[in-house]
Amino acid sequence: MATDAASKQEASDFLQSLLNKNLRVTTTDSRMFWGGFKCTDSESNIVLKHTYEYRHPSLQKQAEELAGTAATSTVKMDMTSRYLGLVVVPGKHIVKIEVEEFKSQMKSRDKKRSGEEWKSQERGQGQEEEVREEGRDVPLPASGPGLGSGSSQEEL
């Protein structure tokens, strides 16, 4: 029971650390939403503020662009975008979540984490230390997406 309470607290702390950070949320229909994280719920729905929606070009537009260029050249096509504002992304349609961080934010987070690890070792909490060293595995609601890590972004 004590570890369950600790893991819930760790999950809550992690979600609080994401508040107001920019997230890129990819959905099952390949749209990407980019906006500031406001909140989530037990069904893994996510609320984003100041959100932009990005879509890949239609197949017809892709075919037109390919027909207009030589077979050996590469084609560069921009995603279409529009401003949406406040958005609720249904958890059942979320494929991937990425946290947008700058290198300076990653460095300060790593310094903070290494300080926490040192304090936990000092208190003799070695088992808790192993969990932190393996990665940022934080239990989310059962229906929520898994958690991984990236170089300049962090996938959830």
C-alpha cells in the first residue's frame, strides 16, 4: 500500500511538472496538436491551451506535387495548420505525446533529479533510486499512453 501511494504521488508530481509546458499530441487520424498543457482526467483526455492543429497534405495534393516535379528530385510539402485555442483531445484517440523542452530546461531538470537521487541515497532509499535511474516510468491511468524518453523531447 505504501508503494502504491508513493507511485500515485510520483505520477501526480510528474503531471504537475508538465503544467503549462508545450506538448505535441498526435492522434489516430495523424493530426498533431501543439499547445500548452492545462489538465488531464482519469480517462486520459488532455486539455491544451493556445493550440494549433497540424495536418499532413491530402493524397490528392501529394500526387499533384509529385506529378509536377522530376522523378529524381525530392518534394517538400508543408503541413497545413490552423489556430484552435482551447482544445480537449480525447484520450482514446491519442497515439503519442511529446514534451517540448529546450536544452536549458533539460539540464536544470537533470540537476534537480541528481540532487534528489543524492538525498534519497543519503536517507538509505536505494530501491527508490533504481526506479529513477531506469527512466521516467511514471504510472498513468490504466487507459493512458506509456512513457518513454527522447533526446530533445520526452514522449509520454
